[in-house]
Amino acid sequence: MDFRLTEEQKLFKQMVRNFAEKEIRPLVAGWDENDEPLNDEILQKYIKLGLIGIPLPEEYGGQGQTIFEVILAVEELARVSPLAATPVFESGVGPVQVINRFGTEDQKRRYLPRVCSGELMICIGMTEPDAGSALTDLTTRAVPDGDHYVVNGRKRFVSGGGHAGAYLVYVRLSEEKGPMGIGALIIEKGTPGFTFGKRERFMGLRGMPSSDLIFDNCRVPKENLVVGKGGFGKLMLAFDVERLGNATMSLGIAQGALEESLKYSRERKQFGKEICEFQAVQLMLADMAMKVEAARLLIYRAATEADRGVPSVLHTSMAKCFANEMAKEVTDLALQIHGGYGYSTEYPIERMLRDSRGWPVAGGTVQIQRINIASALLGRRFDQRR
Ligand SMILES: Cc1cc2nc3c(=O)[nH]c(=O)nc-3n(C[C@H](O)[C@H](O)[C@H](O)COP(=O)(O)OP(=O)(O)OC[C@H]3O[C@@H](n4cnc5c(N)ncnc54)[C@H](O)[C@@H]3O)c2cc1C
């Protein structure tokens, strides 16, 4: 067991940090205020730096690196803005991984190079109005008709909804209830019968578009089926890696809040001295640092296991649940350390607190992660319906 990053990993992390400080930080407040998505100019910079498609194979235009490098890059970008980390997240651990792992050669050739060149972002449509945590209750139906599927249904809270060019959509491929009938199709924006709902207004993560996906007799070519009926386990396997990306968003936000708090506590004076000299402030800083570091270790372990081909649901769920809760606590302490200024939009802390709040809900709630953890510990699955 070696807890150190390699020299290459350190250099990579530093390179992303420098980029985030120089190119991203000046834009972040404006993105939040105007609810503005990342533009193509910024995306081109990511491509130049090799931050798009980090773990995808080189033969399809990817960087041929590991999930661990995605985690390092997401951490550094989310430290400044989780919005800035989304292109790395989506093209590294997002639904594109389902195509990379389980797609046909034709699907890989059709989609992976377009993702790696920045031309296409693929987002995930799982949640439905009546199927959130109870995902296997989903009712979006894909019925075969000649060489197409006819899709009807509605997906909710899809990050990138309306903005992304393609969606990996979880559908029910047969009348069977529960996980057995579920598979996934790629559905491209512009396909007749596919429209979007209104843009959601969230408390945080502004600039990250989100909307419903609406399918009304939408005809999707059969060659777009990535995972067939009975493949729900495969979808969850790939989604476990996406969860690590979610956990790392929390880690990055918390690391950023910790650094802001250290800086502020050395600058702000009360009673004639820097507030970092008060033990009550020191204890808050120490608690924040311990929590951030513990989350980092949990995430790094789970990512290393995923790269070795032995992903652990237990370790991923622990990492996600802990990091999500941790970022809420750490950003809250950061606000306290900043006093009234932390509550003001002039400082970045209130945004960090708002941004931290989405991740414990997205990607499977922290309650559902705890159920996964308990199931692994007890060696049993607990049917939530009975
Ligand atoms: C920022 C953000 C981004 C998102 N991005 C996407 C996306 O890209 N694609 C997508 O498909 N979805 C996305 N979602 C949706 C997200 O996956 C769902 O919101 C989440 O799975 C919870 O579903 P729900 O909102 O219907 O809540 P519900 O499932 O209704 O849960 C409500 C509450 O009940 C609790 N609960 C439910 N069942 C149990 C149980 N058995 N035991 C204990 N507690 C339980 C939950 O933990 C929660 O606290 C996103 C959500 C957010 C907030």
C-alpha cells in the first residue's frame, strides 16, 4: 500500500490546478450569477490539455489513461467550480463508459471519437417522475418495430438535458417488472418524437442545464441498443464508476472551501489578531481538513480498485456517501469561519455550500448508499418493497 501519487500524477494534478486557477477561476462567479453553461471556447482548451476522454482508448481518440486520472482532474477543477469539472466527468466516468465497456464495435466507432473531439456530450437519462430511488420501477417503454424501437416515456432531472447531443436512456424492453426488463438505448437530440421539458432551476450547480427528456413515439434504430434486456447489472457496474465522479465533485468543492477558509482565517482580524489564532477557529479548520482527507482516501481506494478491474460496490458507496455528507459539513463550517462575508454572494463560500447540496441527491441518494453498505456488510439484499 503506497499512499503517494507518482511523479507523473503529481505533475498532471498540478497542470490541472494551474489551468483551473488561470483560466477557470475568473469566470466562475459569472457562470453562477448568469446560470451560464460552459462555452465551446473553454471546451477547446480542455481538449488541448488532454482532459476530454481521459480513460477512453487511444484508438477512438481518448487519452488511454485510467479512472484515477479522471478523479485527479475532477478534484482539481471542482475545487474551483464543479461546473468546470463536468466535461471531464461526462467524458471520463459518465455514460460514455457504458458504450466503451459494453457497446458494439460500431457504437464505439460512431460515438467515442465524437466524444473525445468535444463534438458530442453524452448524458444519462435514468430517473423518472415516479422512479427515483426506486429506479427499477421505470416505465419508459421501448417496443420493437421492424429495425427500430418505438420509445414512449419521460425522464426527469437529466443533467445536460437539452444541451447534450446524445443520451443514454434506461428503458423497459419487455413487460417484465423490476430490473429484468431494463436495458439502455442511445438516443440523439433531434430524433423525431424526442423533446425536452422546461429547464430546471436548482439552488446550486448553476450553469449545469437540467431538464426532462420526453419521448412520444420516438423511433430509435435498433443498432442504438447498448445494453439489452437483463443487463441492468452491467448498467449498475458502469454507474458505480460514475458515482466515484460524483463523490469527487464533493471532494473538490470541500477542498476549495477548506483552502478559502485557511486563507481567510489568516487575513481576517478581530480583537486585534488574526482569527486563526482563536482555538475555536483552529478546531473548525482541523475538523474540515480531517474530513476532506478521509473522503479523499476513500475515493482514491475505490478508484484504484475500479482501475484494477475489481470495483467494489461497498467501497464506492462508502466513498460517495461519506464525501457527499462531508462536503455539506465542510462548506457549512467554511461559511461559519467567514462570518457574514460567508453568507454574502461577494464571496464564493455560499455558492460552494449550494453546490455541495446537489451531490448527496444525485447519483443515488446517501440513504440508498447506506442501504448498499449495510447489504454488503450483512451479505444480504433487502427488498425495499416488502
Ligand atoms: C443535481 C442533480 C443532478 C441529477 N442528474 C441526473 C441525471 O443526470 N440523470 C438522471 O437520470 N437523474 C439525475 N438526477 C436525479 C437523481 O438521480 C434523483 O433525484 C435521485 O435518484 C433521487 O430520486 P428522487 O428525486 O425521485 O427522490 P426519491 O427517490 O423520491 O427520494 C426522496 C427521499 O426518500 C428517500 N428514500 C427513497 N427510498 C428510500 C429507501 N428505500 N430507504 C431510505 N430512504 C429512501 C431518499 O433517500 C430521499 O431522501 C439528478 C439529481 C440532482 C439533484
